[in-house]
Amino acid sequence: MKKCMAFVMIFMMITLVSSMATPAYAAGIKGEEVHLDTENGSYKLIVPNFIEYRIVKMYFAGKEYPLDIIVVEMPQKNADGAYPIYEIVTTDKKAHNAVSFPRIFGEDFIGVYQEKFANGSLVYAPKFTLGDKDLKDVIEGNIFTLSFTIYDDEYRSNDLFESPTLYFMFENKGAPDAAAQEKPKADAATEAKRAASKVMVNGKEIEFEAYEIAGSNYFKLRDLAQVMNGTNKQFKVDWDGAKNAILLTAGEAYTPDGKELAVSDNPSGKMAKATSAKVYVNGQEVQLKAYEINNNNYFKLRDIAKAINFAVNWDAKASTVGIDSSADYTE
């Protein structure tokens, strides 16, 4: 296979704690969740054996193209010769089947995949056409595009949803390669883009200085506490110096410090550093993804919504994030 695009990788890793993964690649697997909300219903991926998100810069025709990559451990081939990579889960009742044409970035397609949904989920497990080679023989230095389209019947009469381009890289578990040896610590920097979506809180538009990292929205805790204050989903934010931890107490009123909902003069793209800040919710330590941007800790909106139990929804048509204190959190 000939490369049609030379590229240079500059690793700016997002060090995240992946979810526990089960060895069985069946529906209902556990792993990193990637939400793909649409106007037709919620779609999400569950990626077992997740390692990290990684930004890879590609260079083509003199221009730079940063790609958000999902890095996972090398999948194991099953008895059918397929490679289970992730699970697609949807609330769209019309979703019948998924079709995909996997390829190596910059090269030809390496297979065709089609599978039906069962009870709102399916395991994306394509077979690859690689001649006399196996997947493990071609993973080094290659990026794989593993996107899909959802149809309402097996004849592909109507497409319900087309996923964004999903870029994957595979790494052998415990491989002593240079990238693994140079894996950055929690202070590794990555790009945070200013979130372009509107935010509606209980039907009212509110401006936040929020950022998008690897497709997810990140907010300041105190901003969220401020807009939830006085509702049945209010929560208190404290700092415990002895534990060196943030304490969240659901149901208690938040005491503002006067800096809430401040928007900087130039809230454009920033560099974000992964942080390992401890967080306790109602006395129990929880693992939350957080980044430090301009000396402020930003947390993934869905993580906070789940911890405090308020609803978050996405209106793709209006490009709007909705926060609703009158409803409970759902996946």
C-alpha cells in the first residue's frame, strides 16, 4: 500500500483515566464513553481498552491539520476474524443498522462493515482486508478512520445519522516503544477550543467561558454551582486543605465568591493541562476528568451533571447545550 500523504506526528496527549474494561467484547461492555448527540436521538460509543485521547498534527500541501485521535490497545481478533473495537449505543428507535468503510488514513478502504442493532446497541467489529498481513502488522504509525452511518433499514433507504470522522490508533499493550516511554505526566498540555455552542439553563441563555476538549464541553465548577443555586439541584463547593481536595455537597446552597460567570476579554483557544485534582461528592471520592486553564480547574459537564444528578441535553439543530435542574441525569 502506498502512502498518499506523508505526515509528522507531534504528540500532545490528554492524560485521562480510562474506565474499567471487560475482556468480553459483547454488548454492554464498559469503557470510555464518547457522546455523539443528534436531533434524532442520542448516540454514544463505549470504547473498551481505551488508553487516551491524542492530538496528531498532519501536514499536507504545506498546511497543518490537527486530528483528535482515540488511542486504544490493539484489539483481539475474534473467532469470525473480526476486530471488536467499540460499541454503538443509541436511543433512536428507528436505528436499524450501521454501515462503515474502514480505511487507513491517506490510503484505500480496508474493508466493509454492516451490522444490525439489537436493543439499541451493536458492537462495531469490522474485518480488515490487508492481503497477507494482519492488523498488528500495520498499526505502527498509522491512523485508522472508523466512522459509520446509521440507516433505518437494511436497504439503506434513509440515513438517520452520520458519525463525525472517527480517528483511531492502536497500540500493543505494554509495548516498549518511544511514544510509550515518553508519555507525559498529568501536566501535559493540549489545546482547548472556546466552546461555540449556546448554553441554556432552565430555558434561559447564559454565557459561560467554557471550552471544548476532544469533543466534550468543560466548565468551571463555581460557574455551574452558581447557575444551579436556588434550584433543587444546587450544590455547595468547598476546599479541604487537609485532603487537598474539592468538596461538593449536593442539596446545599452555594456561596458565591464574586468571580462566577466571568468571561475573559479574549476567550479564544487556550492551552489546557490535565490535572489530578481530588474531588469528593457528599463525602465520597469520585474520579472526574479535569483540566487547568488560566489557573482555573475545568470539569467535563456530563461528569458534573452525573455526580450532582441534573439533566444535560444537546440540540444539534440549534447547536445548543441544555442544562435542566428539573430533570435527572441520563446517559
